[in-house]
Amino acid sequence: LVDVLRSASSVALQVKDESMILIRGYTGPQFVNGLPAGAGLTLYDVDRIEVVKGPNAVFAGISNPGGTVNLIKVKPSFVARHSLDTSFGSFGHQRAVLRSTGPLIKDRLAYSVVLGHTDEESNIDSMFTKEDFYSAGLTWKPLSELTFTARYSNLDREAGRRPHTVV
């Protein structure tokens, strides 16, 4: 999320704590699908990111003069789509993300599945990040004007310093 927001206008990140996002000079609250976000945000199953600038309490409920960041999650689709993204890099970076969505029952029931894994070291000795992520969603369309979507996701993250002994 931090890397994506670096290129957004009027958005700044604190030097010491990059998880603190400033929009137009104010700390901006973060939302997922319009609801306040908790800790452990990932982009494995994010469709798009909205940065709303300026006072927007009418839309967000809680806000400040700077604005908000809203992550919109992927919804199950009635059109089949599948992708596998992989990346490898320095410091032992390895990442793979599998995304799949499509109909289970034509025009009535659709699914989405996202599986992700990241494993990387840091240029700082003994620092690391290891993540395993999965999410699944179902969309049921009983009527052409009515849609219900259920979603579940889980993030297992281990990050920090590896245990070591100083001699």
C-alpha cells in the first residue's frame, strides 16, 4: 500500500513510520470497502485504491480535513478470469499470487478465490517478512436487481527480526 500511495498526489508518508499516511498534511483514515480498516492490510485481493482528498465526513462518517484512503476488494465475477503473478528479486524476495473468479451457476452464483504468498529478507541483517494469504467470496444474484456478496479472508504474517544470539 505504501509503494502504491507514493505516486498519488497530495499524499505523503512519514519517514520513520511509513504506515502513517498523510493526505494534504493530515493523517488520513484507511477504509476497506468503505468500512474502517484494521491492521494487516494487504493488496493481494484489492481491485483498486481510492484516495479522496478534502473533508469528506459525509461519505466516510469519520474523517479529517485531509481526506481518506479506501481499498476496494475484488468481487466475484460472472465472467471467468484467472491469473498467476510471480516475482523474484534481491534479498530473497519471492512472491506468488493466484486469482480466480467465475460463475458456478450461470447468472446466479459466482465465486472468487485469491491465494498469495510472500517471503523476503531485508537489507537490514536478520529482518524478514513472510506472509500467507487466502480469501474466498461468493456472489448470489436471486433477482436481476438484487445481489448478495459474502467474503472471507485470512492473513498469516510473520515479520521482524529472526532470533539470534549476540556473542
